[in-house]
Amino acid sequence: MDYQSVISSINEIAGGNLDNERKLQAICDYLKEYVDEFDWVGFYLTDKSEERMLVLGPFAGAPTEHVRIGFGQGICGQAADTKKTFIIQDVSKESNYLSCSIDVQSEIVVPVMRNGEILGELDIDSHKKAPFTDEHRKLLEEVAQIASGIIV
Ligand code: SME
């Protein structure tokens, strides 16, 4: 993976002419396509009408039944609750985990924050066990930072 080229492409999408939802979709499509280890890439966004609830936003990959996730539920809900990045190298070892597909072996969830407030999160699933490196984490935290300027 060429870190700088991923970040430039994401910045290009963010600064482009698409509407905000299409920008988020383009970021998902790009990351899924470009990074080998990423098999599902999606945004969960905080619900406007219900407190402490995430709603599935744009995503790339197989459809999931988990379209609404309460804070504290699964890896996504825990990341939203604690506002911390979660890296799960082997989902079979997790008790508080919501399975989307039996193919998924690992997951990384990065909160998208603005002024200390959680706007949503970037969720990545991989079909490989333990594929995530510090570089992936840094990259996704930078992408989440860029996405915070797109989510309204
Ligand atoms: N595995 C997540 C649910 C969302 S899917 O990965 C798309 C979780 O445990 O929160």
C-alpha cells in the first residue's frame, strides 16, 4: 500500500464536487478496491433522532443485517461508546461482537470525531486473520479526520 497516494486520493474525493453522501461512498469504494486486506468498508453515522444509536451509511462490500447498532453493542458500539479505535485481529475471540458474515475474521473501527463529539465511525472488515498494522491504523485515523469534514 502506498500511504501517501491513498491519502491524496481521499483528499481529492473530499475536495471534489460530489455531494457529501457520494463522497463517503467514493471513500469506501476506493479503500475497498485499493487496500488488499479491506474486504468491507463502511461508515456508521450517529442517528439524528435517537441518542446513542448508529445507523449504517455508505458502504462497499456485502450487505449487512446490522443497519442500526446501539452504543455499547458489538465492536462498532463499543468504539462509539469509548470514542477509541478498536482493532480486533481475531473476531472469534470476542464475546461482544456482531457478525456480518462468516468470512469476516478481523475488524478495525475508527471513530469519526469533531470537537470531541462523535459523528460516526469508519468500519473495516477483513477476511484475513491479523492483517492490521500500525500503518493501517494511522491511515484510517487520518481518513476519519478527513471524513469529519464531510459528515454534517
Ligand atoms: N462487526 C460489527 C458489526 C458491523 S459489521 O462488521 C458491518 C460489530 O461487531 O460491531
